[in-house]
Amino acid sequence: MDDLGTLFGDISSVIWGPFVLIPLLLGTGLYLTIRLGGLQFFKLAAALRLGLLKRKDDEAEGDISQFQALTTALAATVGTGNIVGVATAIGIGGPGALFWMWVTGLLGMASKYTEAYLGVRFRGTDAAGEKSGGPQYYLERGIKGPFGKFLALFFAIAATLACFGIGNMTQGNSIAINLESSFNVTPWVTGVILTVLSIAVLVGGIKSIGKVTAGFVPVMIVFYVAASIYILIANVGGIPAAFSEIFTDAFTGTSAVGGFTGSAIIIAVQFGVARGIFSNESGMGSAAIAAASAQTTHPVRQGLVSMTQTFIDTLIVVTCTGLVIITTGSWKLVDEATGEQISAALMTGEAFTNGLPGEWGHWIVTIGLVMFAFSTILGWCYYGERNIERLFGRKLVMPFRIVFSLVVYVGCTTELTAVWNFSDMMNGLMALPNLIGLLILSGMVARETRWYLKNDPKLEANKADIENFMSGRPGWAEWKAGDVIGSSKNRGAHQAAQDPDPVR
């Protein structure tokens, strides 16, 4: 296992290195931002209003509301990356890494919009009558020929494997370790409880997950952000210096301890971008799977709602964690026994402990991590089952949910060094085909986005209004029909019948 973990780590370091995913992620985000006219900046307020206040489109097709689709995607992304991932980035890359996490988030909003748009635009209805979509479908349906099918199958396989790592065992492991450290809860007890809770929610599918996350996710985010704001108010004098360090170190590079480990700017960029994507998943294609289930009257509307997920995750939650770590000086702390920098797993806890009275800080981080990680398990199960459905058909979805829940116990009770490296590797392999697809399909997305926003700039149109200005547009009738899609074995003939003149 040690050798396997090393192999996974080596592959991951290449994928997430300065010559593969980092330039592709940033380049794709920048390219889409330009093609979409800076949509994430000019339409953010309207998107937040639609997703958080209105919450649903009346008389729209779909399985769950736009708000529930948003909270399901947030459930999957607001996880250990927002606590441990931020600490890892700052601990190795210095405060400047937080700047590059912001850049990744801002550009990633355009990527998240595009993939969510495509997830809804090319979704279909499975054999159980549920909406199904995501890169595993839109890469094949949007990019015709063998190349599109290859990208779709590559993504489906990578996502199915990744869900057991990033969305399951690593999350359960983080919960078990923190509960044992804070409250002396034996890992196997945590494993049993998490497995039972997971089965109780997951067997009900997306409707059950949507109901739980709609009530659970907003509470956990407000709880964590409120504690962070309290600490920042208490340390308000250190905030200007923190921002100065962030912007200065982003272009000079500073290590957390010793002055050399993270001195090269590339380290700040690499860990800022990698941990940023680990946190908000923009460009990975995962959130498009949740978006495809939403009750929405047009793909643009759900794309904009899904875009706010990256804003909430990175520009709010990640920023709170990063500023607390920097203003309290926890990123500079060393272990008295070894003289080395404290681990990322302890850094955020120390920051909250130092910032809040008594033991409250440590407890809040533990409780926050438990809630974040459990919600990630729920969201990623749905991502996994949609890819299982793509590869093997609906019949294996329920067995997958049960197996996925049982594997949570394994994560709680097993050492997972190799699994963490495997998770990073598979996340990168998910992103590669999706990013290629986003670039190829960007023309169609930009064209249809411009048309929709020209007719409904404030996102206030009702279903009848949308029908009036969309009637006759390429692909509109096809999208409203929503074909029945199942496994890759029987999709070909059905697609040919439903889509004789595909939109490129």
C-alpha cells in the first residue's frame, strides 16, 4: 500500500503540476469568462436572488428545486477542502496561496456556469423517470463522433472511482479522526453511525438527498461563517496586514516556516489552484450532475444558480477559513516537540481555538468538519450513481447506494494515505475530459447564453415568456422533450431517433 500510495502521489503531482491541469484550469476559466462577457461579475446578484430567494421555477420539469440542486452541489463541495485544504495551501504556499484560490474561484465561476448549463441542456430521463445528466452525457451528445464518446466514458469511469475516494472514505476518515481527537469517540462507533445515517438518506435517491441538504447545508455554512466572523472582528486590527501578506506573497512566495519551503511563486500558485479546485470543484464537471436534476425552465437559469455555488464555497467559506488562519498567526505555529510546522489537520483548529474563548474554537472546527464531510458523502453518492447509471443502467443504482454507504465504515476505520493520493489523481482525471469538452462546446453555450439574457436580463421571465422567445431556437424542442436515456449499451439507437440534427 505504501508503494501504491507513492505511485498515486507521483501521478497526481504530474496531473496537478504546473504543466497540465493548472494552466488548463486557469486558461479554460479565463477563456470562458471572456466568451461569456464576464457573466459571473454582472449576473451574480440576479443569480443569487434566483437561487436563494425565489428558489424554484414554477411549472418546470425536473426532480428537485433549483435551490435543492444548489444545496446538493454545495453539500458535495463544502467539505474537508474548506478546512483542511485551505490550511494545506497556506501552510505550504504561504498566505499568497489564498489569492490564487480566489483567482481559481472567480474564473471557476465561468467554468461552473458552463458545465451546469451543459448538464441541463443535454440531460435526459432515465428508466425510472428521473432526470439524468452531466459530463458523462453532454460530452457525447454535444461532441459527435468517437472522440465525444471517449471523453464521456473516460469521465464516467473516473468519476465512479473518484466518488469512493474524495466523496466517501476520505470524508469518513476525517470525521472519525476528529471525533476521536475531540470527544474520544472510537472510530468504529463513528463508522457504524455514519453508515446507518448514510443508508437512511441515500436509499431515497436525489429527492431525499435534496430535502436533507436544503435544510442542512445552509445551517452548517451559517454556523461556520458566523464563528469565523466573530474571530475576525476580535482580530480586526490584523485584517489589513493579512490582506497585505496575501497580495504580496501571491507574487513573491513565502513559506510558512523557515523561509524556503514555499519561497518559489509556483508553489503558491500550484497549491492555491489545486486546493481551490479541491474545494469548489469548478471544471471537474461534478456539479453539472446535480444541476441536471433541477426543476428549471431554461438551462441558462440553472447554470447561473449553480455558478453561485463556487462563489459561496470559495469567496465566502474558504475566505473565512484563510483569514482566520492568517490573522491569528496559526500558519506560523510550530510543534514544540519537533520544531516543525504543525500539520494542516491541526492548523485550522488552532486558529479557532486561539480566536474563540475556552474550548469553543476546537469544538466548532470539529463539528463544522463533521457536518461538511457528511454532506459531501451525500452529494458524491448521487454523482457516483449517475455515472453507474450511465455505464451499466438503472438496475445497479440501488446496489451502488448500499455499497457506497457501507464503504463509509471502511473509511472511518482504516489508514488512508494511499486513498488520499488516489483521490487527488482521480479528481484530476475527471477534470481533463470535462475541460476539453467545455472548450469545444463554449461557442454554443456563449451563443445561447447571449440570446437568453438579451430577452430576460433580470431572470424574471415566466415559462410562457421563455417559450415565446425560445420557440424555434436550435435544440429547444429537443430539450423540452427530454429523451429516455439509460446505459451506454442502449443509448445509441434512441439518440439517433431523438437527435437527427444535433446542435454542435
